[in-house]
Amino acid sequence: MTLFARIIRKIKVRRLRSGFHNLSGNTILSWPALYKGRRYITFGEHCYVGTHCRIEAWDSYGEQRFTPRITFGDRCRIAGNAHIGAIDAITFGDDVLMGRDVFITDHAHGDSSAQQQTMAPDDRPLYSKGPVTIGDRVWICEHAIILPNVTIGDGAIIAAGAVVTKDVPPGCVAAGNPARVVRRIVED
């Protein structure tokens, strides 16, 4: 690698790592990726974000204003193409593992009322039913979707392709669309 290429790479890495609420030196952010609202995003120690991820903390949308938070605990591993979007709060515990193409959101375009159905989806106000909380040691498999107002308990597994619309207790496997508990890994 030429000296010029090394300098350009150093500038790109510095720019990629700037502006976050908290970002430890041992967290790896792959590139290319999109990080919107960096000042609302916090990473714990030893995290990893794969390529082509979109992590978006929306503080405004049209005339609307929000105070979003996206918080990752320690040792979170996010595979490529993940899309995480918040206007309220999305919180990850420690040691969370996410497969490729996972989608997690705490909001939607509109509230599904009859009045808003006459509007184009992009013109509808953003609406949140509540935050998303993901516990420690949760494994979220590829292509899973986690929707607003959901809590996933410690040690849970979200199966590939699951669409999570309700809470998942600790130590359980949830699968399907909509996701339901299919197995309890540990006894209460």
C-alpha cells in the first residue's frame, strides 16, 4: 500500500469513527455502512458491525422531532446488511449475536388509521408503539425481524426468518411469522 493510500485510509477510518455518543477504540466498524444520528448511538467494548449495515437514530422527520437512543452492550456482533432504526430506543445487552439481514425497528410510517391510509407512506408521520429491548446473550438468526414494543429476554434465540411482534421470555426459542415460543431452553 502506498503512502498516499495509507493516508487516505487513515482519514476514512477517522471520519467513520467520529461523532458517536460513545465508541471504544476496540469496536470495529466495517465499511461501507450507514450510521445516521451518531450522537445518539452508543457502543460498548469489543463490538463488531459488519459491512452494509444501516444503523439509524432519527431525531427528526419532516416537522417531527425525536430523542432516539441506540445502545449496544459489550461484545455485540452484528453481521452484514443489518438495519436498525430508532425514533425512541433500541437497547442491546451484552454478548448479542445477530446474523445477516436482520431488521430491528421501534417505529413505523403511520399508525395504520383509516385517515393515514389516504396518505403516501413516506408522508405519514413516524409512529412508535414503544422501545425494543434485547437482553444479554441473545442470538438473532439471519433474516429475523423485530418490531416495536418488544422485549427479548436473556439467552433467547430468535430463529431465522422470525417476525417478532410480542415479548420473548428469557431462555426461549421463538420462530415463525408471527414468532411464537417453540421451545424453552432453560427452566425458570
